[in-house]
Amino acid sequence: MPQSLAISTHGLTKQFERQIAVNDVDLQVHAGEVYGLIGPNGAGKTTLIRMLAMAEEPTVGEIYINGEQLLRDRDNPHLKRQLGYLPDDFPLYDDLTVWDYLDYFARLYQLQEPHRSRRLKDVLELVQLTHKRHSLIATLSRGMKQRLSLARTIIHEPLLLLLDEPVSGLDPIARVQFRDIIKVLQEAGMTILISSHVLSDLEELCTSVGIMELGYLVESALLKNLYQRLSRQQILVTTIGDLEALRAELNHCPQVDGIEALSDTQSLCVHFSGGVEEAAALLRSLIAAGFPITQFHRTQENLESIFLKMGHQQTS
């Protein structure tokens, strides 16, 4: 297996009694990537992450972490040191201070002084909790607790970070703070696999995404390739003139693949297959034809639109 792969699985399957939670998954995540795992509840995301984190035994299949095979029924201590795993329900000890909590986990990973204290200071600074080092965990906000959980996950400097729904229940400001920390970790060379329902966050963070449905990995691709293949380009055109006349004019353009009227507005959403130059030519032709255009805005469908469209294709 190429050394550049941080994660590689072959035929990975997990069955609970009669239910198959993860079905024959071949997953490849390159070193240094931020890989987003998306899919509805029950799709198998958490079970897949738990198997990668060695918290769950596969029924069949192979897992390789940074080129080394994860051996079943073994402790795999060398591999465990390379992993940081943040489940969506990890308990915090409310009666400990922030410093004592992190120090406890640093000792579990056998970090020795003076490196241990230095590492605690660095991690607290990264997650912006230095000012809370002597505070009881019970007094922290939800966002602070989640950042502390992340600090605990990276205290031993893992190469691979596995994050299961890390921003669920966080307010928008806390989500932005968490997202910024993930970006810093990626810039430091860490490989990160993250599952989330907040697709706008993944859109900003991820280099690649995998889409799971009913235990299957139905799509796995670089985010930019997924956009090229599945994201339709749209142009929002607004006029203070005759909307139907504008629609008729737009229909003459060969790059226009469809037009939707936006209710109670003087706007049309135009599905457009051309590039930037063709869009500019279209705007010039509309103005030359005398249409009073007040808005002409080109966008692409986002990750959420792609995901919903793919989900519809799977079920139809």
C-alpha cells in the first residue's frame, strides 16, 4: 500500500446481528487531507469511524493506518499513538480543572516532563483556553468544553485525527472557532477525517468528501472534482422590466439549460452550462437588447445541494 495513504480500507464490513451497519467499504484518505464524511443518520458513519479508531472490531475487511495494517484481536499500541479520536459523546470530568484534565491524559500517554507541561501550554493556547486553565470544567460553556475535548484528543501529537460530529449543538461562533483550529491542525500536517451534518463547515474545511448511504460508501472524491461533475452553475438575473420577455430572451442562449422563476420577485434562476466569458457575453446581450437588469449574479450549487440531489437519486 502506498505510504502516502493515511487511511486505506479493503472490504470493510460491520454486522450487528442481522443489520449490516458498514458494507464492503473501500476508503482511501491521503496524508495531509481533511476528509469529510457525510450522510443521513444511520448511514454507518459513526461505525466506520469507530472501526478506524479501534473502538469497534470489523466483521470482515482490512484497515491500514499510515501503511501499517491494524491487526485484529491485538492491542496495536504503536498505531494507537498515531490516532486521535473524538467521539460525539465523550464524557468530561466536571470536577477537574482544565489543566488537571489535560495533564491526566498526557500522563496516560506517558508524556514526560518538561515536555508534558510545554505540550499542555501549547495545546491550551491552540484551543484558546489558556485563560481557563485553573477553571473547573463544570463552569465552561459548551463550545469551550468541545475545544477542551479536542485538546485532549491531540495532546499526544497524533498523525491522524478522527472527529465524529464535533460541532453538533454548537452555536455559530463556537463552530467558527472550532473550524479555525481544524485549519491550523491541517496546516501543521495532520490528516483529519471529520463527519458532520453542518455541510457548510465541511465545504470550507475539506479537500475530499465521502458520502455514505445505508452502510455503503456511494461516493468518494476530491471536493473540486465533485463540484465539476455534479454542481450546476446558476445565474440569478433580476429586472425591473417584463419578466416573461426576459425569459424568452434567455431561452435563445444555447448555454441556458433551464429557467426557474423565483416566487414573488422580479428574478429568474438560470441554469447555465457556459463559463465566465459566456456569462459576460450573455449579460452584454441582455443590456444591448434593452433589458433593465438590476442584478446578474453567478453561483454554483453548494455541497448541501449536491448531497440532497444525490440522496434523491439513490432513493428514486
